[in-house]
Amino acid sequence: MTKYTTSMLPSSPKPLKAPLLALFLGLLLSCAVSVFAADDLPEVQRLMKQGQLPQALEKVDAYVAGKPKDPQGRFLKGLILTEMGRSAEAMAVFGKLTEDFPELPEPYNNLAVLHAQQKQYEKARTALEMAIRTHPGYATAYENLGDVYAKLAGQAYEKALQLEASNKGARSKLSMIRELTGNPASAAIKPGGASRPAGEPVKTVTAEARKGGAPSPAGDEAEVRRALEDWAGAWSRKEVKAYLDFYAPDFQTPDGLSRQAWEADRAQRIGKPDKLLIELDDVNVIVEGDRATVRFRQRYSSPTAKGSVGKTLIFMKSRGKWLIQQENTA
């Protein structure tokens, strides 16, 4: 069955979890919500996990009333409304978040999921393209966009067959699309790739910081998280050069390999034709000056292998970029 992945807002000090919120066209929705630093939000999470959605909504409404400018509470309200099947209200919440916080890609992504649920694929496409424009390294939005394009292609082939039933080419292509989406009758929707990490209250990057102003420690942490996500995204997409560019010139290669030999080995492994998905869970970032220690659990899957490992990456800031200097696997 085809699925789209909704996402959570980014954040930190506590260990993060990149939850999967899978939405099916049959109105089946499941979600996992990260632990937030704000005192009231973990209680909202507990109520959601117990299925006490009206109580969770009441509590998050009280939180938002006290902190109307906090995107984290408003975003969580959108998730609750989605689980309750109140899609129109959820879309209003996510839509307003895109207006108030246009630099955040997650509300665009979740808005797109709701549009797709209603088979409004053009609107879903527009929202996903906005998410990607906001954050070009957002792998979840790219995969969801691919699913939306598949749905649009299926609709076009169906229309072609309505106009010309004997069109064997259109029939063959439609069959391929239905096989790709996993539902021969209705081509429903499936979860996409890794969602963006979530945790403590969101920290946004100001326009001044993007223009080159001195970043705050919180801004540094956000940059490290984005570098981590983009690194995993390049790996999943098998973009070998982009993946290798995340490693510093003084990266400590394993087993005493030369940098050239290590890069050749990584290129050979990543360049295999099999589809690959890299997902990150329990991300924890500690920034100390120009050094950042990032610990997380890496999950990977391909047609031939699946598994997970604990990893630690040491990032160093060089000329305004966070690059990997060390990589250790537990």
C-alpha cells in the first residue's frame, strides 16, 4: 500500500525520536509523538498514546492559549486533529503555521499529506514543493512528492483509457503505476522516508543568521541537525559526491585506510543499484564551540538487508560548514 510520511518539528536537549506518522486513504492514522521540553506537552503525548484524544486536545488548546506564538504546541494540535479525523481543522492549523513560520518545512509536508488523503494531488504537490524549497535536503518531502507524482500519472493514464479504451500503452503504464503504489484497485497511499528529528521546542533560523550573522548556540545545533539529515538524505538517494562532501579533509578513516581508498570503497558500496533507505532515531546533539557530538540510532533497509546500529559522529565547523571528522559505530 502506498503511504505518505508526516513529520514532526525539529529540536533537542533530550534524546530525539524521528516518529513515523503514517496516513492511509482509508482514514487509518497512527502516530508517535516525541517528548517535548515544555512541561505540558509530555502530558499531551501521554494522552495521545492512550487514545484519549479529546483530553489531549483540551490540554494542548490550553497550552496554545498561553503560548499562541509557540509553533510546537500548534503543530501538535494539528496532529491531534488529524488523528481525530478532523482534517479540515488540521489543515487550517498547518496552513496557518506555513504562514507564520514559512521557514519550517514540516507543516507544508503534513498539509500535503492531508491534501493527498482527499485526493487533492495538485495541492499536495504544491505544498511539497514549498517544503523542498524551504529545505532542499528534506528527504521525506522528496519521497512524498514522488508518490504524489505517481498518483497524478495514474490519473492521467486512467483519463487516457476513458478516452481511448484500446490504448495498450496507457493500460500498460497504468498497470505499472498500480504495481508501484501497491494497490491494484484504488492505488492508496504509503509511508515515505525518514521524518525529520523532533524533540524540545523548535528553534528557527532567522533571516539575519542565514545572511551570515553570528549564529547562536541554538542556531549551531539546528545547523548540525540539518547537516546530519542532509548527510542521511544524500546516502539514501545514492548521491555519492554529495555524501562524501559531508566528510572533513582531516576525517579519520577506519582501519588505517587512505582517504582515497576509503572514498573508493564507500562509492562502490553506495553506488550499488539496490534501493536504499537510511533513517535516524534518538538523535542527541551536544555543541561545544566549533565541535559537535551527535549520537543516534541508524536504521537502514534495502532489498537484501535490514538492520540498525548505534552511531556517534563528531562534526567540526570549518568555514561556516559542519563537516564530519569522526564516525564511530557501536
